[in-house]
Amino acid sequence: MAIALFYAIGTAAGGLMAPALFGRLLESGSRPRVSIGYFVGAALMIGAGLIAAVIGVAAEGKSLETLSALPDVNPPGRGCRSARRPPSPPGPRPAR
């Protein structure tokens, strides 16, 4: 559900803002402004490609369940303190 939500928000933002921004750039009649708009768009796409190359996951033909079962990045005994802390017993917590 989270994937669908982020996809919908991103698509709505791009679908609403991009044509309005491009229209304003064209209405300005300034070639340098239109060029800057294209360069900013290209820089954003290159940045997104670099991020995908660094933290992307090969997800072609795989189910979401398979992708979510990635190996534990922070095994017990290493990393943050919460990973080493034993689980608290059930019931109310004592007052501090």
C-alpha cells in the first residue's frame, strides 16, 4: 500500500506541476529560461539514475514478498543498541 501511495503522490505532483512550469517557461519567450528548465530536468533525471544505481534492487519479475525478505542488515549483537537490548517482558512498564 505504501508503494501505491508514494507512486500516486509522485505522479500527481509531476503531472500537475510539470506542465504548468513548462507552460510558464514557454510563455516567458526566453530561450535561456527554457534551456535552464531542460538542464534542471536533466540534472534531476541523472541524479535519480545515480541514486538507483547505488541503492537500487534488481526487481525484475520478482514479487514484493521476495523483495521484502532481504537479509538482515543489522544482525543482533552489532550495530545500534536496540538490536542488543533483550526484549522487555509483557505487561505494564514500571514507572521511572
